[in-house]
Amino acid sequence: MDWVPPEVVEALSSGHQIGIFVHIATEPPLRVWLGVNDIPIQIESIDPTGAIYQGGGRVLGLPTLETLINGTADAVEFSISGVDPATGSRMVDSIPPVRGCAVYVGITTLDDYYQPMSAIIRLWRGTASHLIEASPTVSGVENRTMTLGL
């Protein structure tokens, strides 16, 4: 495990929070971390000068990430739910084309103040295919929401 710094391994074993970060290599890049607030941080060799990763909300589930073997791997979907339709439409309109763009997922531990304890450790690389928009059916007085995915 030489690619994970010893201080991160120690922090993981002592129960620190983990930060999960997603970088989509669009122009300009989309950078999101699965938590709240924005964090200035970098993935070495991906964000050489550092970047701001925007908080995407609380993690409710993370898909299984597989390595491409013999040209085959399962599709993975990253999504956020409960977005109001107006915000969702603005988000979709502002996202650059993603087809064929590299997607990186990395982690680091967070200290007691939810600040990163190291640069992001890149764990997985995939290729983006398409955006997904879904709007579940509502009844009665429920608010309409959207689910956005990649």
C-alpha cells in the first residue's frame, strides 16, 4: 500500500472521516466531493495547481468501482437526488459535454474540523458516457424533484 500515505492509513484505522472526491475532465473540469461546503484540494497530476471541489451533499450510496478487464466493466452511475427542478435545469444547462471524458475518484481522510489530511489519493479512473435526468412521479402535495446522474 505504498500509494496511500502512512498518515492516511493511520487516520483510517483510528476512525477519521473519509472524503470521497470525483473529478470529471470536461472543459472546464467538474469537481465534486461527497460532503458539504467547498474544499480547496488537489489530485496530484490531475489538478497540479490545486482546485476547489464543490460539496455535493451527504453520501447515501457509492457504486462499486471495477477495473476494466479485457475491454469489459460494468457501468457505474453517480447521482444526486432531491434536486428541485429549477436548480436541476440550471445544472444540466451549465454542464459541458461529458461523453468520453476521464472520470477520477479519489479519497483522503478528514480531520476533526473536516479538513483534508492529504492531497486526494486517486483510486479509480473511468470514462464518462452520458448525463441522466429523471423526475419521479409525485402525488398530492409532494414537491417535484429531480435525480441527476452521470
